[in-house]
Amino acid sequence: MEKQRDVGSGNAGFLPILTEKEMFNCWIWIFILLCRRSMADENSTRDADIFPSSPEIERGSTLKLFCVLGKHYTPHRNASHIIWKLNRELIAQENYNIVNETVSSITINNFTHNKAHVKCFIKYLGKEQLLVHTEVKSGFPPGIPRNISCIYDVDIKLTCNWTSGRETNLATSYTLYRKIVSVQGPIMQEMKISVCRSKTESCSFHYPNIPFGDNLCFQVKAENVLGEASSDCVPINMEEIERFQPPEILSLKKYAGIKQLLTVTWKIPEKSTRLLDVKCQIRYRNLYSNSSEIDTVMVASGEEISTHNLTGLWDSTEYLVAIRCISVESKLWSDWCKEEIASTEEKAPSEKVDLWRVIESSTPSGNRSVYLMWKLLSNLPPHGRILGYKIQYFPENNAALQMTNFTSDKKITLFLNEEAYIISLTAYNSAGNSPAAILRIPSTDEKSSQMIEAVRTFTTEEEVIVEWTVSKPEVTEYVVEWYEEMETDPFSRSWQYISNSTKWKPNKKSFKSFVCYNMSVYPIDGNKVAAPYSIQTYIQEKKPSEGPVADTGFPGKNEVTVKWNEISKDKRNGFINNYTIFYKPEGGKELNETVNSDVLQYTLKSLQANTQYTVYIMASNRAGGTSGEPKTFKTLKFNKEDVIFIALPVGLSMLFLVGLWITCIMKKQLFKKVCWPDVPNPAESVAVQWPVDAAMGVACEDKTKGLENISVLEDCFPEEEHEGSLLMDCEKCVSGSTDINTNEAQNISEYKLTLLNSEGKILNNEEQEVAKHLSPSMPYIITDQDFKSQIHSALIPSKKLQPIKMLEDDLCDSQQISIKNEENDNEEVLNREGFSGKSLFNPYLRNSVKTREFLVSENFSEHSKNEPKSQATFLPGLRQNVVGQSYITLDMVGLATAH
């Protein structure tokens, strides 16, 4: 191809002959161009172009772009319809330039955007359509590369690094030149150049393209679209930049019977052994320390394996060992090799263990559980690998009963009786036993005095300070024991022995925040543990996690008792100082009451009756307070006293009424006799015999008619007339009318009924029966003088009736004398009292001679006017409301009907 291009360039009229492969590639590119031109963006039409495409310019320079319309838009639109936007902002019209009908350009001075999008639109008929857009970047030309340095990993690679100066913000490429100058005497011979290209600030030459010598120099060239810059060629000695591969540790071991020593053996990589000596460093540290120590060892040239002894180490301690090496001419150390671990020779533990106990309350039989726990006093120097622990214990008064237990744990439970015991514990390893730790367990009935008077705690930023006062200064050893309040496992307790001090300052990190701790201080008096002094404390507090829940129970009228439970201990987060009860009436002002932490109920008083309240409780500690859920309640409208005051009178009244009702039932006959005396029943009278047939006939004649036409006359006669009236001889009154024919009486009755029916007012059955069967010895006083004679005729019994024999003859004579003037007297009385055919109601008193009740019809007066005067001769001489006269009451109507 190169040859064909050269030929083509020398013969302008000659067309190069393309191979089949090149022809295929051309067709592919033509197809891609056609596809790109035919494809349209969803917001634009691609029948336009912008150039230069994706320009990169220098920051602060002038940007000039051209937008070319295609044939699709002409002749209806031209370059004058083109508008430009930078990102989303419209570019001012003064920056536009119309080149011709299809080309518009834009000029932007002092372009300072790092990256921006310039868009070409066509605006036609008020609508904008995106034609094409491009991304514009601005940056700077590359600076001169500086600080060239190289590392030669022997027989692997040669890597060089540099710094490029300021950021160009444009794509920049770098070229690393390695130049080898061949010098023979004072004359410089041919220069050989190797090139390494990279887009980052590092580049490597790989083996075997790595010549070794001291006449090399390195140069870096940086370039981008705005320019290029090259550094000077920096000479570098290959021996100085030579770096070995890490050595390999072959062994790390101890020797039996030799204490505090480890032997390390390592191998230097074969390619690193040259004519020069090698220097190696051995780094070692024990597992209990963060610092390391280093031993330096020289290795002669040509040696591959070396050995070194590490001395002055701790017994029974594990060590980590690593090695690195460097050529004596080089400035670069190899990397550290992989660490190896080994332990020094063991020896018996030199210190006794830290022993403590928790004694459980004894049973009624005196037996008890004793929980023993221990820890090593110090880890430095280490005690080696502890194989186990030996526990020996016996009664204080009988050492012959010694018992022994072995365990690999750091705790054990012993079951002892009520006696005092001595316990010893030793730790052992392969080299021997540690000194014994001794602890005395007191008997169950042993009482120890209280030597500690007070304990207090407070905190600083990093420490917790516990201090106490004692009453026995000769005591110099104490045990501080602490554990979480919610912890129930005795083996979870912590302790610390304190000597020659009454103050302890542990780190805050040893305790949990917002957790309550039980803390006790035990004085050690000889081999006895005295009585402790215990307190509770928080290392750090925060407000409670939840608030109390209020329970209002049953509210009263003006008060309510609010109760609540203590917050669970795990949610208090501090000591509760007080509780505050907040309560508020509906639509009113919120009030509150504060009580001490030991109060779990409070009565709110002076509340409004029949009012809804909202109440909630806040629990507070030193860090703040937390409120519980609000609860509503409503006071009563009445309290118990109000109910009693209302119910008592009502109850007494009901009780009185019930008693009165019972009394009335029990004394019914007495009350009836006093208030409602019996009225004589004419039907049961022995003075006259009533016709049974007539009574039954009247009863069956009309039972459906009521007493609605019965009128009652009021007491219209003065009291003096009643007192001055004379008794009438009933027997003579009856005999005065015995000559009246029975048929005539019945005709009169029928005539009366006819009159009543003609007016629409009919007497009921009871009235008719009474009117037909009453004895003539019981005449009526009627308001209508003419109708009175008819009623008197109707009331004449049959001839079978026997007249009542009267004993008072003189009364009968006086009555006959008064009959003659009866009509006039009655008429005068009626006129005087204002009776004009209208019946008035007069209350009836059965025991009074002042009042009488009569059966009257409102329409009788009009009918009686048409009756002949001769009928008046059949009536006996009667006067109104005269004492001694026979009369009929309203009750007798019912009595007559009943019979």
C-alpha cells in the first residue's frame, strides 16, 4: 500500500488500483455515511451540519463555529432563520454572522467554559427546531514534565514516573524516551533511543528490553491539540535505581534449652546476586507490642542463603519476623517479605493469678455455691501457653480434707457447706506452676464489720474516678467489684485489686454508657474479706428512652388519681430525679405538677366538672426528660356526695310512697268506710219489692248508651233551707200515688224516651232502670217543674210493690201541706240561682246533708212545658234539699244496673 500511494503521488493522472478488501471497506464507509445522514434525532433533523466538530480551544480564546443548512430547508428557510444557544442560553444576535443563504456563523470571545454544548436551531413560524449541536472544550497547552525518576526491578521491568505540571483539561499524551549514548574516549558515538508511550504520568520498559549501564538518560514529551512540551534528558545510573525482589524466609525456630532466642534463615533471589554485596534488615516484634526492632545483616556477594540469631527475646513469647534487602550501591530497598511467626522457649509462670469470688446465699441446710473466677495479673512478660489451672480447697479448721480440681477455663463453681474454707489456685504450663493465689471464704454465721464509710464516683473526659473513705486506716488493700445492674450471671462480674490507695481511676472505655452499674468496694483485712460498701452509678447519662404510661382509673367530679409504673431499668439511661404530670382541659391552658422519683401516683384536684382532660407524664434524669403517651379522661358531672344528696330524698320519698301504698292496701276497708261510706242500694231494700222482670228488661234494652246526658245540679240552696226543712212521711207519699194506673206509668216512660230520642240525647241503661224501678218513696227534685211530674209518674212502681211504712206521721202531714206550693217554690229557687235549662256540676259529698246530686237532662225542661198540669197531682209534696227527703245518688245508678 505504501508503494501504491507513493506511485500515485508521483503520477497525478494515474488512479490507484484498489484491492477487493479495500473496495469492501469503502462501500462500508459509504453505507455508514448514508445511514447517518438519513437518521433523524427525535428533536432535530440531520439535514444540517456544524463545523468544526467537537473543537478543543485554549482557555480565554475566541470560538468560531459554522452551521450549514441542507437542501431540505431551502428555499422556504435560510441562514437568517438560524439561532444559536450556549448550553441552554440564547446567544446574542450581535454574535451572529450570515455568510450566505445556507451558512450562519457564531463568534464567542473569551471562551472560559471547561466544557459546553453549542446548539444550532432554526426558527420558523415561531417554532424552534434543533438542527445540530457540538461539544466545545477549553484548556491549556501541556507544561514541561518534571521530577523524572525510575525504578529498575531486576530482570523484570524499568518504570519511570514524572509530574506533568498544571492540569490541561484536555486529552494529553506522553512519550518517554530512553537514550543510550555510546562513548568511546572523548568522542560520542551513535545514540540509541527507545520509546514508551502513555496517557498517564508513568511508563515502563519490560524485560528483556532493558539495557544495563551507566550512560542512560530519560526524557519525557507531553502533547495535546494546543501544543507540546519536552523535558531535558535526565541521566540516571542503573545501579542506583536497582531494586531486588523480596527475600524468602526459609525457617524461624527456637532451640530446646535455650531461652529468649530465635534463629531465622532466608534466601536472596538468584537474579539479585551480583558482584556487589547485599545488605539485609530483619524486623521482629512480639504479639503483645506494636513496635518493632530491626537487626541489619551484611551478605557477601554471591551468597544466596543467610542465617541470623535473634536474642534478648521474652520467654514463652510469639514473634513476627520479616526481611528486606538492598544492594550496597542502590538507593532502593526491596519490599518486606511475608512475615513468619514463632515462639521462644517456655518457662513457668512467674506471677500468681488474680483470684476473686461471688458467694451465693446459703440454703436452710447451710450449703452454698461459691463462684470462683480469675485472670492473669500481667501479660508482660508473657507466661507462655497456659495448659490449665489447679484449684485446691479445704475447711479452715481441717486441712486434711483438702480437695483438688483441674480446669482449663478461668472459672469454676464450688459447692461448700457452712464452714470457712481456704482456696488456693495455680496456673501451669509445660515449664511448671505459677505461685498460688490464696482466698478465704467466710463461714455462713461469720459477721464482719463495716470498715468503709462512703463511696462516690464521678467522671472526667477520659476517666472514671472511684474514691472511698475508711474507718480503719491500717487496711491497705481493696477490691473494687462492678457489674451491670441487669446482669444475673455471677461470672460476668469484673473486679480490680487496689493497693495503698483509696482511689481508683479506670478508663471510661471499660464501661458502657447509659447503663447502670452496681459497684462495691471490699476491704481486705489480712486474709479476710470484710463487708463491702455498695452503690449504683452511671458513667454517662442521657434522657430516658421512653416515658411513663399514665393510668387515670375512675375520675371524680373535681379530681382524678393518676397512676404510673416505673420505667424499665434498661430504658432509664440514668437516675430518675422526678416525675412531672402535665394535664390540660379541652381548649384550656396546660398545667403541671412535679413529684419525687419515689412517688408513683398523684391526685390532681380542683378540676372542672364534666370536662375532658389530656394528661401525660414526663420522667426526668440529669440529662433530660421524656414524656409518655398522652391519655384522655373526662371528669364526672356528679360525684358520690352529689348522687347521695339527690338519691337520698328521692329514695326516702319513694319509700314513704311505698309505705303509704302498703298502708292503704292494708287499711282499705277503713279508708273506704271513712272517705266513701256505703250508700243504700234501692235494689237491695227490704222496704219495697222491685219487679225483676222490669229490671231485666231495662238492663237489656240499651247497654251501649252512656251517661253523657246526665247533669248534676250544684248546691244552689242556702244552708238555712236545709236546716229548716222537715222530714217527709215516706209511706203517705207512696200512698198518695197508689191510684195511678201501671199502664199510665209505662206510657209516660215511653213518652219520655220518645222525647229524648227526638233531641238526640238518650239516657243510658242505668238511668232508665233507675227511672223505672225506683220507689215512689224516693222522689227527685228536678230543675224543670213541668218535667218533674213526668219523672214522678215514671217512677211509680207496679202495684205489686209494697209501700214503706213510715213511723213519722206528723212529718207526712206537714209534707202534704207543702205540696201545693212546691211548684212555685221550686220555680222561685231556680230563677234565683240562675238555672235556665243548663246543668251545672256540684261535687257530691255522701255524708253531708247540704248537697244532693240529681239525674237531669238538659232538654227535659223544654219537653216538660208541653205536659199537662194535671200530671203534677201525681207528685208528692217535695222541696229542694230538704232534710229527710229520699234521694238518689249517681252511685245508685250503677247499683240499680248491677241488680
